[in-house]
Amino acid sequence: MSDGFRELHVPGRPLVLPNVWDVAGARMLAAAGFAAVGTTSLGVAASLGLPDGEGASVDETLRLVGRLASLPLHVTADLERGSVAAAVAAAEAGAAGVNIEDAYGDADEHAALIRAVKAAAPALFVNARTDTHWLRAGDVDEAIRRVRMYRDAGADGVFVPGVTDPRDIERLAAAVDAPLNVLALPFGPSVRELAELGVARVSTGSLLFRAALAAMTETASAVRLNEPLRADLPSYQDVNG
């Protein structure tokens, strides 16, 4: 499902994009009314015992996209650093979009990759990620330089994970003529605040996967310690259905 995905990116009324690693989670989110999901590279990789950020789980991500494509929501694939072949395969599997990241490497090389992907799959929504702020202190001027390059190369949206300063977010949103995507972070601005700053897409990244791990461990510990369990969990019949 790809028609209309681009139109969901509205500055000031951001698309909240949960990131999933399996079909069951995507089905639950579709039932909860979410219009789109992305894959999470950490969730897919870690669920298979693989490292994130090294391209080890891209093939499994593409298989997951194929399994999600029949659901009543849009799907965008996290391809990590990406390649033309992987982007084309994602489009053929039914993805409406892809994320490709620069890993804070050479910006010219990343811009060239974006041009090649758009030439090979022009209908695909390419969300160009720069890692100026991811696991780094962050340089908003460098982030602006990079996202402008990626937009000029044909990117449909730009993604700056890890940026949390409202002033920097507002500068980024105003600096580039493309939807700005940021991560929802426990210590960052709320979705309402991000909307006021001009953000057009808010992703959860690995947040849901990490929350699921925490919930699993807490529930197992509660069983072991004879503590009360949540009574509002999805039933066996709900999930199996």
C-alpha cells in the first residue's frame, strides 16, 4: 500500500510512525488506527541475534516488508546505509518508502546514493537520514548542510534522529523544503511540541522494541515473584485471530 503516504507528512500535523519488527505488532497498530508503520533495524536485527547498523538484517527486513504489504497501512523500510538494489527490492515488496542513513560518513557519497535510488525507484518516498546528532553531541549547522544536500539530490523527506533542542528542531524544519522527521524520545519534546516546531513526521525508532523487552522481563519477573499481572493483555484468541 503506497498511495497517499507522501500526503501524510504535514508540517505542524506530524505523522506518528511506530516502528515494528514483526507482523503481529503491525496488525495491532493497524487495528489501533495507525496509518503507517516503519521497520526498526535494531528490532529486526536484535530479534535475530544480529548486530544493528552493519547491514546484517537488510534481507530479513525486505522479507518483513513483503509480509506487511497486505496490511491496511503504509510501510516504510529502514535499510540502514542502504543500496539501490535494496531500495528497489523494498519497492517491489510493497514498501511506500525507505530510510537510508549517512552514518555521518561522506555527504557527497550519500547524496549520490539518493540520486541513484530516486532514478531507479522514483515513486519511493526516500527519507534521507543524517547522523549528526545520533550518538553524538550534534552540530545543527552541519545537519542543515547535509539535509539540504540530500533534498537537492531528490530526497522526499529528511531525518535527524537524536536532535532534541527545540531551537535546533525549528531551525531544521525551516531550513529545508522537505518534511522533517525526528525521533520520539523520552527526554525530548512531545508530539504536540514538535508539531508547533514544524515537524512533519515523528518516528519511534527502536523505542517500541525496547519497551517490549522491558515489559517481557517485568512480566516474567512478576510471575516468578507471585506479583499481580496486567489483566488487559491481548488474549490468545485476539492474537491468533
